[in-house]
Amino acid sequence: MWWRWSQWQSVVMCYVREAHNIFTDALYPDQGTYSNLGHEYGHVRGATDLYQYMIAAEDNPVSHEKLTPPKCNMGTGYRVWSDYCSALFNYTAKMRPLDKDLSDKVFPRKLVIKVGKMGKPLSNCTVNFYGTRAGGKYNKRDVYPKAYRTYTTSKRGIIEITDLYKLYHPDMTDANIPPKEPQDLFPYSYWFSFLVEIIDEVGQKKYVWLPDVELQREHLETGNDTYTVNVTF
């Protein structure tokens, strides 16, 4: 079985060699060709593969917790669209074809992480960003064990990051990304999510997941240009 899609076409094609019931039977995914067609049309409207965000606890060497994306026809559910897809499809509904800079426009302009304790801001906290990568020939979907970026909270207990497109789309010259050679250990060269580790001055740790699709969903639904995360010890 294989699929073909293009943002220049309004027809999505799915070819299967064997005769079968398109509503129930298929090699992949289990839901059948009917679901495959919906999945591929989701790509036409700009959606990403949500199955790439699934991280098993054993593939997270940092906090040892799993990441489970919402049910969606983009690879994690059947005949249901996630809130992310609903917001994205409403946004791209009148684009023919999709805007060339769509992948940047869907991000808010700023990420703010506020860290506090007992109602007071915590300064000098270490904030590590560990990226999650897609599964490939040589690696599983996992949390890459090297922190991609490290920040320190200000006197107001915050960090601020702009250019979120660049945060999730690293340059191949950036430090602490998986190698591409001699084996490609960074499929798509993209961080799908970040596991954010916040460490206070006595070594206590808190963790927050930041999938790019969650930042995009809130931005598209509300129009807010700042995505804020509050962390309390």
C-alpha cells in the first residue's frame, strides 16, 4: 500500500493492490483505506502526523513518562479530528494552495515559562529543553537524552523565547542535535515536542511537555501571540 498527496491537488489517492473492504481492511493503519484517505487529505490541509508524537515511557530517559497525543485521524484515532486539526483546517480553509510560510504563521510569536513557589517567582532555575524525534530506520520515537537548549530564569522567575519556528526547526549546525551521518539519527531534522525540565536551586525537578501542535492549537483558536506556561514548586 502507498499514498500520494499534494497541496496542489484537491483529489487524494490511495492505492492498494488487493481487493478489500475500504471501510475495515488495510495493511496500515488498521482502520482501512477510508481512514487513510482522510489522513492523507489532512496533510493536504497542512496537518502533521500525530503518531510521531507518541513517546513510550521506556523511550523517555529523562523523566520516564509517556506522551500520548489526542485521538485524531492523523494517526492516533479513527473518524475523529483533534482540536489541533479543527483549528488548523479552519485557518487553512480558504488557502489554495497553502501559504508558503504556513509552518511559521501557525506558531505564536513568543513562549513564556513562569516558575514560582508559594506565590513568589523563582530565579536562577535551570530550564532544559529535551527534544523528541520521529522514529526512523535507526532510532525509535524518543526523547533525545542531550538537552538541546538550556536557560536560566530571571529575577522575575521567567524565561522568554521568540522565533518558535526556529526552536522546533534546528539548523544542522546547532549543538546537541542527533547526528545525520554516518546514520540518520534525526529523521525529518525536526523536534516534534519538547520535554521541558525545570530544576530549582535545591535540585527539585518539574517536567512539562510542549508539543508544537499544542502551541499552534492555542494560537489558532485564540489569536494569542504569547504561549504561557506556569510551573509551581
